[in-house]
Amino acid sequence: MSDQLLILKKFPFIIPQNKYFTLYKGFIQVGNEEFHICLHVPHYPSLKELSVKCSWELSIILQGHEKDLYEWTKSCSSLFAYLECMQNLIMKCLETCSAASLLHSGRHLPVETYKHIISELEILGLEHVLHISNTVDEVKLQTVDQAGRNHILRLSLGMNYPSSPPVIQADLPEELIGNMKKSSSLPTIYKSFVQQVAALQRFWEVLDEVDHKCWVIDPDNPTRKDTYRRIMIGNNVSVQIVINPLKATERPDIKFLGSERAIVSFQECLMENFQLWSSADGFIENLKLLLGLSDFPAPQIHTEYSQELIHQGECAICFMARLDGELPSRACDNEKCGLEYHTACLCEWLQTLPTSSKSFSYIHGECPNCSTAISCPRSN
């Protein structure tokens, strides 16, 4: 019996679309289920370069079996044999894997919710879907911005979707994620996501410039959602800037960190130049003008041969930059010392000294390095 007759007999709903039998569309039946399928067989009857497109339901069921589908194009002697292999695989998956539970069990998404999600994803467009879980309750969408940066939107869908909104995760500032939560469907959420990404182009350009031209000590590994940077500007002196994501060229919020003696000249310079900020000029140039700097210090490069016991930005008690994610925030006011400490380290140190005193929520004592008076908040 010819290949076409065998296909017609066993797969009557898979119909050839031309007289050369190079394109087929229709439904493959597996038990009581029907799945939409499209096969392109450019070299029929040879299965060379055969490609398959199918419904979301079937693509989820076949997820992880792409290698089998490819190998069958080499090992099967006919298109009929290939379809039989595919049908058997689908049957096996429905009997043994989570796909069966997905379609028939209340332990996963209800069928109506599942179908609603699939229809929304089809409206949204396959080219924007990066990943969808086997149970269709986790979806990753992506977009590429005008600078070539890739952005991923993660959506967790509950049993009551769309009555209950999805949980949204994205590498965007938190206030902009809040804007996306006002949308009610996957296509509108994705549209809002793309709009937010477009609105943040200048924001990311500014932060990329800061990361490239300044000695950034916090965040340790900046992400696209971080709106602040802590920058070294002098000997044991740093400045934290917080940028408005939607007004990135405007003057940021500025906070100095270091000993009072060390930061006073920077504070005076900031007050004197506060009104000189111009959004028409470059962000880095504006920041140098405000702080009275000709340039920002270059990052220190530590090697195994470094002679310094304590490096810039490290705590002079534990010799680490970070302790439980926190950077040193207390500094000695002695200009000849100026060493920095984690609040927790300094508090613990001062508590061991018999000469230390406590008043309200602070503990007072001596700098571990130079014995100058120093204080810090007491641990709870």
C-alpha cells in the first residue's frame, strides 16, 4: 500500500495541501485528543529537512523530545512511519508525564484556564515567547531594546487566572513593574513591558556610563533594576547617588558616606554648585562639577602582591568589604585615620571595651585603630 493511502487510512485529518505532497495540515488524533499539526516535507518522499509546526498543547507535550523528532527524519522510511512514531510518542507522554495531568487533572491548571493562556500567547506572538513550563503556569517573554540589550519578563499564573493577576518579575525598577500590574491580560502586560523598556533607555545609558567611568563599590553586581550607585570619590569617602529612572538626566539624590571631616569639603562643594546641574550636559560631567572633581578615582586593583593590609572600602575590623550584604558605613573622624567599619563590627568591638558607654540607642568608645572617639547604633 502506498504511503499516501496509509496516511489517509490512519491519519484521515492530516491533508496534503498540494499535488507534490510537500505540505500537510490538519489534526493528529491520539486517543480522545486532537492536536493541530503542520508538516513541511520539501523533498517528499524523502524526509530530509522535514519540519513540524503544531499547537501549543502539542508543543508542550513534545517538549524535551526534539532530538527524537529529528532522528526519525533519518531513521523512518516514509512519512507514514514518521507519523506513527510521533503518535506513539504523544500517547506515551499523555500516559506517563505531566502533560496528561495538565489536560485532565484538577491538580494543575483547569482546562479552561489553560486554553485561555494558550489563546493569549498565540495573540501575543510566538516570537516573543522565550519559555513556557510544562504546566503552562510559568511563562517567560522577551524583548530586545534599541541598544541590543535583552530583557526578560517572567509571569507566574495562578489557578484563577485571569480573575487573579499573574505575579510579575522583570529586571526593571520596582515602580515600573507596578505600572504593568494594572494590565489585565498577557498581551497587554507584554505591551506595557515593552513600553517601560523603551522609556528606560536613557536611564540605562547613564548607569552604563557610571559603571564604566567610576569606581562603583555598590551594588557589587549591578542589575538593570538597580537605581543607585555608591561611588568612591576620595580616601575612605564615597557618595551614593539615586537616579530617577524616568528622569535620568536630572540631578540625582546624593548622600555622602565617610568621616565627618572627610566629607565636609564635598558637602560644601555640593551646596555651592547645586544649581549648576544642567540636563543638557553629560551626567558624569555634571556629577564631577557638583563634587568639585576633575575626574573620578580609578578602581584599585588588588593582587596577591599588594602590600596594603586594608584596602579602600574594606572594614578595618573584619577586613572585608561586605558583611551580610552590607558595606562599611561608620568612619573615624580623625583625618589621619579615617578608617571605615561595618556598624555590626564596630558595635561588637565597642561592647568588649570596659571604657565604652551607652546612651539611648548608641554606644560610644574609641576607634580600634587610633583611639579617637567614635560611636555607632547599638545592635538590637
